[in-house]
Amino acid sequence: MIQIRGLSKEFLGRDGEGTGVLAIDSLNFEVRDNEFLTIIGPSGCGKTTLLRIIAGLIPFDDGEVRIDDKPVTGPGSDRAVVFQNFALMPWANVLTNIAFGLEIRGTPKAEYEDTARRLVRLVGLEGFERRLPKELSGGMQQRVGLARALAVNPRILLMDEPFGALDEQTRRLLQEQLLRIWEKERKTVIFITHSMEEAVFLGDRVMLMTPRPGRVKEIIDVPLKRPRGQETEKSTTFTEIKEYLWENLRSMQVLDQREA
Amino acid sequence: MAKVAIEAGKVGALRVHATRRRPLRGALLEVVALGGGVILWEVLGWVLAMPWLPPFSKIVAALIQFIQSGVILVNVASSLEGLAIGFGISLIVGLFVGALMGRYRRVEKALDIYVNALLISPAMIFAPIFFAIFGLSGAVRIAVIIMYSVFVIIMNTATAIRTVDPALVEMASSFGANERQIFLRILLPASLPLIFAGIRLGMGRAVKGMINGEMLIAMVGLGALAQRYGSQFEASKVFAIALVVLIIGVVMNWLVEILDHRFTSWAD
């Protein structure tokens, strides 16, 4: 279980002091084991900052972040991140990119190569093992990013708008593929998005955040049955939750524009 | 800084040229251009009959004579020895200091002004100082070669490391990479294309420094030979030596290019 208590983060001004920007203001929430939590909010709500804090990549000012009661002090082998812009090494082929996390953690070569090959199959990239990232489409690149995260067998998958840079069709296919993998491997997932459809389609719960500073507005249960697929989006529950999210996001945006 | 960017741009153009050259038509054009230049030189040499412009055939004759007497071999060996030592030191120091400057802001802040100033200032200004330190030894000419080549390597390496996509560093950190792993697995490979641009510029400058140092201070190698015949107004011999220096420059550049291609073809 991931527990966030009174979490606050302020970004300092350019000179390293003075009036900074409060990115996140006393957040409280929990993520249950094996839960798929999606987080949505207008831009500037600090959702990416929140994810990077949970990943242990940046420090925070106040509150606590605990995973199974242990405070987070840095990156750990229990977590892996899937990045928005893929963050693949352009000089390394698909297999080397997927094996990167294992290699860093000192896994023997024979073992990480086996694992990498298994993941190539899992994400459907057979035949592309020796290709460089620039030779792959965006969707294939993010499948490499996903495989790299899964390779280290984390209990928690942290996904930062992973499909945000992809076109609609590719995005849909990857969402379905991600769910299939998640049904099989059962991990705790925190998934940042700014697509309402994506938030509802993927999540067990959707966490709605407010902008500047980021606060939890509401956490909404998504009682759609799994496995989810094309039928899911035709259900009234799906549409209702999506509409509810839109009402909320719309009022935040309107408010935001009036302030600006 | 701006200067490096401009020179790096030039190298970028060279790189494009090198890949475009491969088709046969490009190679043919090059041969025609070279041959045309030689013929024009030969004709002008005979027509003008100026003492400072001997026909190309006389230069080739002088070169053959140099080769037969063994003079050129001894001096080429001497020059290349200086180049190897001087450029070798430049490479090691340049990569090391450049990497530190690129990775650590404090090191960069402390050294940036020195590196910039020394990159722009003419290296030969320091010749008398090298004299005072090293006396009349081979070390002077090595010091000149280093002075010519090290700063552009430092500059390019620092810029290369500093401009590595921070997302890649963050990715490595997220998997728990330590500083050494981040350097070896991310920063170094990501910077290689720009580092090689610096190495190539440094090599060109090192060859210049080699000849300048030999001509004006050390009086050894090809530079000394050129100086001697120059003062005797033996134009065909001076041109013959210039030709040898040119060939050395082209070959060195070609060697760096081969290594560059070997390690950074992913960036093409």
C-alpha cells in the first residue's frame, strides 16, 4: 500500500530563494495493492511532480510518502517508471534498452538477456530486438519503455502520461495491451493522464486534482467490470463518470482563465 | 562559446559532406577537381615563370628527391612523434576537464573564463614562456601542440555532457543508477557525437600547432625543414613539404572520422 500524508512541494524561484511556486499542497491519499489508480487534472496541477516524488526522483518539503509503511527516500527496486517521452537511449537497440534497469542493478548478463527477450514477446516486438529507437514508431518506442519498466519486475508501476505523445489509434491499442498485461502480472499502477476517456477506461479509481497548488479534489470509484474492452466505453457508467470529470475539469479551467 | 558553436557547425557540414561523398559521382567530381587544380597549377607555373610559383611537376620532383634521400622520413617521424605525444595529452586532459566542467556547475563556473580566453588567444603568444620553462627541448613543441588543441576539446566535451537530455539521466536514476553508472552508461555515450566533433577540431589545430611550433621555436621536424628552405627561397621544396603536411592533416582527420563513425553512427 502506498500512503501519502500531508505531502507538499514548493519549487523555489530562479535565484533558489524568494517566493516559489507551491506545486502540491498537503495531499492525502492511499493506493491499495494491485490497484490501478489514474490521476487527472488540468495542466499545472502538479501530477507529474507527484509521480516523481513517489518515484523518489525529487525531494519534497512536507508530509510523508510511505510504501508498505517504509518512508520513500529515493528510487527503489519496488518501483519502475514509464516516461512521457519514452526516455530511450538512442544509441542502444531494443534489447539493450529493455535490459537497462536489470543491467544497472547488477543482474548477470545471461539472465537479463533472457528476461529482455521474454518482455520483447510480452509487448509484441519480436523481430525488432536489434533495431534502434529511431527506427521504431512512437507506439513501439513506448512499448519498449513499458517493457523496460516491467523487466525489473516492480510491484509498483509509475506511468507519467505514457501515451500522451501518441496518436489516437495507437493510444487505444496500447491501453488495451497495458490492461491485458496488468490483468496477468497484477501490479499497483499509478497512471497520470490528461485524457478523461483514458482515466476512466483504465482506472479502478480516478483521482481528480485541482491546479496551482495541486490538491486532491475527489477520488472517484470506477465500478466497471474487468476485463475491459470496446464494450466498456458503450456503458452508461463509463459515459456518466466521463461527463462528471468533464464538468469538474471545465469549471477548474474556467476559473483558471478568469484568474489569468 | 559562439566561436566553438560556429566551428562545430563547420564540422557538422563536413560530416554531411562525408556521407554524401560516398556515391561514385561525388568521388568522380572530387578527382576531377583535384586533377583540374594540378593542371592549372602546372600551366600557371610555366606561363608565369615566377620564382614563388614553381610548376607542380617540379614540386613532385622535389618531393621524390626528399623521399629518396631519406630526409623526409626522418622529419615526418620526428613531427609525428611530437604530434602523438602532444595530441595524446590534449585528448586525455581535454576529455577529463571537459567532463568535469560539463557535469559539475561549480567546476564550470570556475574554469569557463580561462578556457574561453585561452581558446581565443593565439597560442604562439605563450611561446617565450614555454621557452623559459622547458628550455630548448622537445617539450616546448609539445606544449605548443597542447596549447593549440586542448581547449577546443575541453569546450566541446563540456558542452556535450551538459546538453545530454536530462530525461535520460532521470530515467537512469529511477532504476537506481549511481553516479559512475550514469556517467558511463548515459552521459558518455550520449555525448560522443559532439565530443568527436571537438576531437576532430582539436586534431586539425594540433597539426597547425605542430608546424608552427617546429618552425618558430623548436627547429625540428617538417616545420624546421620548411623554415630552412623558406629562408633559402627554395619554393619547390617548401611546397613539397607543405604537401606532406597537408597529407598528414588529411590522414589524421580521416582516422578520427573512422573512429567517429564506428562509435556514433546511431546519431546520423
